[in-house]
Amino acid sequence: MQKVWIYLENGIFLEAKSFGSVGTKVGEIVFNTSMTGYQEIITDPSYAGQFVTFTMPEIGNVGVNDDDMESKAAFTKGIIVRNYQKRYSNFRGVEPLDELLKRYDVMGICDIDTRFLTKVLREEGSLMMVASTEISDKNELKKILENSPRIEEINYIKEVSTKEAYIHKNGIFDAKSFCYKKAPEPKAKIVAVDFGIKRNILNNLTEAGLEVEVIPQDFDPVNIIDRYKNGEIDGVFLSNGPGDPLILKEIHKKIEKLIEAKIPMFGICLGHQLLSISHGYPTYKLKFGHHGGNHPVRNEKTKRVEITAQNHNYNVPESIIKIAEVTHMNLFDNTIEGLKYKDSPIFSVQHHPEASPGPHDSRYIFDEFVEMIIENKNKG
């Protein structure tokens, strides 16, 4: 292992060891409290531009495999772990984690006090940082960081989105046969706008009974509206994705047109935020965000508490209750986790109901999307 030097924008300078990719990388540091699923986290496109600090101290134990990829690559800048285990032990593992990191140019940092880093982020909020296996001088690293754009200034969805449309073919993963189910007979068809979509979201949309056509982030809203009016599609899904939703101004205008057309829509995470902004309610940045697989969310209709998976730094404002009903609330900090718009067939959630790996408490939300689409078709 090589040495790696880390400089945070608050002046903290640290030395650790590296695995995976080498070089000099700049990004935002966040912490994730999930107990399992490091491969799914690393390959979640929503982490583009970020260094993920795992609070789980042992990472690498089960290796990696093709089935646990949430996207076609890994887009994180790097991961920070207390102990990295190159020697993995799991019957599904096919190679050690550092091989995946090297393949997708992701830096691994280990032999560092992740508890200390988590406390820093908890107290001071998310920070920009630079890590290098090449540069050990604190002042030079500070200069690199000061001259680099912040994550709020970079449009990462262009990097992570698909370049061509395609039909998703798989259902959810079958834990008994250890393979993905074939897509069931669809009840309706939708287009899913890929801002950095996770594979398991697509699996759950398909499993719920939808034919899913995934389209790039530079979509034409007029084409979607025409296809909806012609009966070719029945709804639109807006996916998760990385970065600050406020900078995606062209996307806001496109979604506004879809809202005006009264097309049934469902959004998760970034999609949830973009719907809020496109309705005229800008998002705001949380202090250190929500990243983990253990966040309690209350369903406001049933009053049932669901344990959810989360990954976001931004949130919708409370003032949105003027035009939408709050369907879910976060019990950690009482922020809004779900909305149903009053005058449109549109709803969204901030958390991740696909939750793989992790709790399945919120998976019913995909069924609710199908039910809304069918109800809308019957009205038409």
C-alpha cells in the first residue's frame, strides 16, 4: 500500500494508506452509516464527485461481484475506511474490492480514524477535500483544493446518464436462485429519465408491472408529451442522481412542461427534488446530509415507521405544503421524505424504496405508482 495525504477545507491534514486507484483527486466528503452493501454504495451514481467515509469499520470482507453493481461503473471519487480487507470470504465474491476501484479509477483510503472524520462532518457539515498519493505538501494540497470547483458547481448527471435509450429487462434479485428474475408481463409502459439511475430501481419498477424504457438526461419533453397523448407511454419516472439540483436549470424547464401536461410522474431522490424545484419550490442543502441504510421514516397516512435507505445532501422546503401533501417524514430531523401533489398525478419520495441491500419496508411505493398509472388510464 502507498501513502496518501488528505487535506480538508477546514484545514485538517492527515496521512493514511491507499488502495485502489492512485493520483490526486478532489471531491466532497460525506459519511455513510450502512452496515452492509459497500459495492452497491460505491457503484451508486448519486455518489459522483464524493468521497464516502464508511462508519462500518471493516470493508472488503465479501469481495465484489457483477450482480451487486448498481450501475455500469463506479463514479465516486474515493472511499475512506478504517480497515480494508483484501482477502475476502464469500461464495458470491469473484475478486477483491481494490480491483473494482482500480478498474473505475476510484481511490481507496484506509488505516485512518473514520470515527474522527465522521464526528468532524457531523459538527461542521459536509466538506470539500483533496487526497493524493503524489503530493505530500499541505500547502500545495490546499492550493489545489482552493482552485478546484465545488461539487455544487459541477453537472455530474451528464457523466453518469445513459447516452442511448434502452428497455430494462430484469425484475428483482431472487435470493433463492441467486439471479435476477425475468420481467413479468407489463400492465403499463413508462419512460425513466436517467439522471444516474440505480439498477435496482429499474428492477423494482419492472417487478411492479411496468415496461421501462430508460432515456438519457437530455430528453425532449415535447416528444414525451406526444408519446403520452398517443398512448405509447403511460407515465414518467424521474431518477436519483448526483450533485446540486438547483444548477440543472434546463432540466427544471423540461419537467415544468411535463407537469403542465398532467402526465403521471414518480420521482426518487434527485427526481423528488427536481419536481419540487419545477413546481417553484427550491431545495436547500442539509448540514451533512442523510447517507445510510437505517433511517426511520414515518408514513403519514398509515403512521407506520419504515426503516429506509438514504443518500442525499439536499431537501425540499417545508413551504411546499401549499401545493402538496406530505406523505412521509424523516424521524431523525423531521425533514420531508415524501410528497403527493394536490392537483397533479404526481408523487415522489426522498428516500430509496428499492433499498438493496437493506430494508424492504418501502417497496410498496412502486406498486402505488402502478396503481396511479392504471387509475389515470381508466379515467382517460
